[in-house]
Amino acid sequence: MPTLGRSGSQPKGYVVAVIAAFFLSTTAIFIRYLTLGFGVPALVLALWRDVFVVVTLIPALAIARPRLLRVPVRLLPYLAAYGLVLALFNSLWTLSVALNGAAVATILVYSSGAFTAVLGRLFLKERLGWAKLAAVAMSLGGCALVAGLLELGSWKGNLAGVLIGVAGGLSYALYSLFGRSAADRGLDPWTTLVYTFAFAAFFLFLANCVPDELLPGSPRSLRDILWLASSWKGWLVLFLLGAIPTVGGFGLYNVSLSLLPSSVASLVVSLEPVFTAISAYLLLGERLMTVQLAGAALLLGGVLVLRLFEGRARPARLGLSDRQG
């Protein structure tokens, strides 16, 4: 079973994961502005988001830590597969929003917590105790309440949308597992980020070459990839989308995956919809309903249960190892 190495890595990992959730939660504000204000097709937006992540990271790393831009050639196929999973997740999430609406799509994506816990057990041999299972259930229930899923009847008559949404959650779980295995391979989180987003941008470019009648969210023609044309304001917001919530959110999430088991990091980052609801209230004037506040409390409770029992289990395992030694 993978170990975390230093005893102080878990508390730091929780802090990093919570900050990552906050950064990720601001993504919806940028995307809402671009789709409503400029009508940018979803896959065009996803493509440029990834491009600007790479454009932001490469100069920064070249100046500050150039060694992070160098990876062994043997790892490039692995990073390409990692980038494909990221592109797949972005595409499925976008299609899920189109078919299910934002609320249902959000809860389906956050089914990733359950997928990650199970897949982490199957492939990475991570422990799956009752506390983690309880935290999974609380996180999923909290996401459902925060997203307002109980107020919608979107499940009936939309089997394709539900399947795409669940596939999005599965792809997000796979992304988490790739992040954990990247840490085990000795890859720096920022190296992983720049290479996976570069490969994801390539795969999303290919997706944008598919006609929109075959793939919803793609442009009508390749010329529409430059949808924003001469709108400097739109390009600026799109650049900020890549540079702030994406680099900050995914970067810190990758860091948390190097400090925590993938299932734990995924559950902590599921606080994202809580932060999104708070941001919407503060910035857009959207009022939080009682049921949403209950969901926020349930999500926080899941993280606290996880933190409490994982914290107790670690000293117990260490003590057992000492006695056995």
C-alpha cells in the first residue's frame, strides 16, 4: 500500500486541497461570463482554457524552475494518456452540462469521489475503511443538496445524459488516480500540469475539428476556433480563466495528490460546489436556500469525518509497525 512518507504531509495536504477547491470554484464565474456574454462554444472555450494554461506555465517554469520542463522520453506516452483523460473529462463535463443542466451535471461529476475511492482500492491498493465510505456518502449527499438536485426531475427520460454525466465522474476519478501515480513516478506536480494540459489541448483541438452536428459544443468550422476575434476583453477573461482558477486549482490539486491518497484529495476538493455557491451569493447576488446550507454542512462534515479518522488511523498504523519492528 502506498505510504505518505513524512508524518506532516497529511495536514499540509488537506490545506492545499481546500485551497485548490476554492480556486476551482471560481471557474464557473469565468465560464458563465464567456458563454453568456460572448456565446463561446463549449469545446472552443475548453481548448483555449488549456492553451492559456500552457502559455502561462511554460514561461513561468522556464524562468523559475527550468528543470521542471524536462521529463524522460519514456514518460511521454504516460503523460499523453494522462492528457487524454483530462481532455475526455473536460469534454464529458461540457456535454453533461448541455444535456443535464448545471445542477445535475455537477452532482454527476462529483460522483468521482466514490469512483476514486473504489478505483484507488483496486489499482493503488489504498485502504477503503468505513470512515472513508461514510465520507463518500456524505460528500455525494452534500453535493446533491448544494446543486439543488432534489428540486429537479431531470433523471427521467434522459438516460443518455445521465450516462454521460456518470462517465464524466469516472473520467475525473481516473484523472485523480493518474495524479497519484504521477507522484509515485517522481513527477513534480507542476511538470505534470504543463504536460497534461499541453496534450489535452492537442486532443481538444482534434475534437474541435469534428463538425458541430456530430459533436455538440464544437464550432461550425475551424475558423470559429477564433470565436472571440478582435474582442480583447473576451480574450483577457479567457486568459484569466486559464491562468487563475485552472493553474491555481489544478496545480494545487496535483500538489495535494502528492501529499494525500487520491480518494482523500478527491473528497476534500468536493468542497468546490460549496465555494461556488458562496461565490455566487457574494458576486451574483444568488441567495443560498436552506437545503443548500444543509448540503454545505454535510460536505464539510464528510471532510471532517475523513480528517478525524484518517488522523487517528495513521498513528495506530505507525504504532503497529513499531511493535512489529
